[in-house]
Amino acid sequence: MLIGLIRPRESRTVTVQGLELDEIQDLITAQSPAGWETAAAPVAMTKRDTILTAEATIVRRDGLREIEAEDLDALKALVPDGYQLLSVRHP
């Protein structure tokens, strides 16, 4: 018997603009649903402008659940579309 830990595999892109990096991060956090984290947030500034623009990628980190199966192949077959298998353990 094996137990697998799975979670949803979901990401979104959020575009924000601000004058400082702290402001950019606050704006990204404000637009992120509960259970989501910032995976990447590259910041750019155009020439002759003081406004920073970030194209942030946010990813879902909640929704963990366990599945059980007799072997690894059966466990992988139980992983629903849109989910990823994070770990496998013996009970």
C-alpha cells in the first residue's frame, strides 16, 4: 500500500504597476487568492519613466489531499487532471 500527497497544479499571471518594489509586492499579494503564492515577479521599467511593471506568476499551494493505492502505477493513475503528485510514502 502506498499513500500519495497531491495538490492542484494551477497558475495565473497578474500584471501590476507601482513606484517601489514593496508596493509591487503588496499589489501582487492583494490580487492573490488565499492559498496562492508568488512564484516569479520580474520587474521592468521603461525608458524615461519611473513606473515599475511586474508580470507576476502566482501559483496555487493549497488543496492538499492524500490518495491511496497498491502500487506506484495505480497511484499515478488516481491523480486527477490538474493535480500533481508531490510525494509518496508507505503507511
